[in-house]
Amino acid sequence: VIFDSSKEASLLVAQEIANLIQRKEELNEFCILGLATGSSPIKVYEELVRMHKEEALSFANVVTFNLDEYYPMHKNNIQSYYYFMHEHLFNHVDIKPENINIPDGSVSAEDLQQYCIDYEMKIKSYGGLDFQLLGIGRTGHIGFNEPGSHVNSGTRSITLDHLTRVDAASAFLGIDNVPRKAITMGIGTVRSAKRIVLLGWGVNKAGIIKNTIEGEVSPQVPATYLQEHSNTTFVLDSEASSEL
Ligand code: GLP
């Protein structure tokens, strides 16, 4: 779906999420949301916060699982995804702190593998993700599933691509400060979501959006695995869709 502006698109995506939260609330069920960081979802979070404040949208029945976190990374660090999510969403809505799940970038190296297995199990214990929000990196990564990621991969640690670290360099005041690793949900984790919405804004994403939508499904462009998902929508602005 192509919109003139990312703002207009973000309002509609936020409305879909709000509708899902309310539908689940009426059924007395948890709403399990997979959430993303980066610049792409910021306006969606802004709108959800507005709906909470002005339209009494409640997050009391919402459980969230974030896609990824740098590793190593302490949650108090302003570059952490923990910090980002609290700043843009969690500090401004009535979600219960115990319902927030973000991969912990401070677990020890020896506990990391088990930590990732437990994160994956916890998502499954809720019956999987009802909705997964995604951005896309210029390597074709979703979450931090870099080229080479397996279609059935689960939550795990991963080495970041050079291009991903280049794109993160300004936030870290230089590429040397960008962590080399991350924890990420897998392609399998993402694809098991009942509904997926990928956001793509701006001309910088036009090339990878073309490869993702029109290219062959391949581990070299992990986002192409979404072509095989039955309920995924790519929500784009006119610039990001300019090479389609
Ligand atoms: C990071 C995140 C991804 C995100 C990507 C794009 O790499 N791990 O989940 O999709 O950045 O970020 P942006 O939305 O800022 O373009």
C-alpha cells in the first residue's frame, strides 16, 4: 500500500493496532504485539500515545515483545532499544511493566544462548504474536536478521553487517562505537505472527524495497521471506516505492 506521506500511513497503521487491542480487550484476551525500533515506527507510536491520552485507548491487556537489541548493551544507555521504546511509547501509556519484553543486551556471554531460547519460548507461551510491526534495514534485514539468516531461525545472537553498522554510526557518534553483535528474534519468529506490517519510508529504502517485493525469495535478502507470509502488508510512502 502506497501513501503520499509517512504520516498519513502511520495514522492508519496505529488505527489497525488500536482496533486489535480493543477487539482483544472485548474478548478479555491479551493482545500480543511484536514491536520494532528505528525511525520508521516513531509516528505510529506517537499516534498510539495520542490515542491513549485523548481517546482512552488502554494498553492494560497488551503484552509486547521487541524484535531486537544491540549486544552488548546496557538498558540505561541512550542508544539501547530499551531506552528507545520507553522514550517513544512505554513511558506514556498504561502498559504493565511486567508485560514488556525487550531482549536484554546485558546478559553474560555464557547465558546468552539459553536467554534467547527462553525469549522464544515466552513468545510461544502466549500463543505467538498477534501483530508484528517491522522496519527494514538497507541490507534487507528485518529485526537484525542479516543476509544469510535461515527461514526458520528463532531468537538468537547475530553479527551485524558492515552496512548496518554504517547506518547506525551517527547514533553512536562513530562506527567504532557501534556494537558488533545483537540479539534478534528470528525469521521464523517473525513469520509465525498472525499479521505483519512492514513500514518503509524515504528514497534511501527504495532499492531494498524493490528487491524485497520484486526479487526472488532468498536468504541474501531476508525480508523476501515475507513474500511467503499470508497476511503481510508493506506500507510505503511514495519515495520508498519509487523503484517498484
Ligand atoms: C535497525 C533495527 C531494525 C530497523 C532498521 C531500520 O537496524 N534493528 O529493526 O528496521 O534499523 O531503521 P530505520 O527505521 O531507522 O530506517
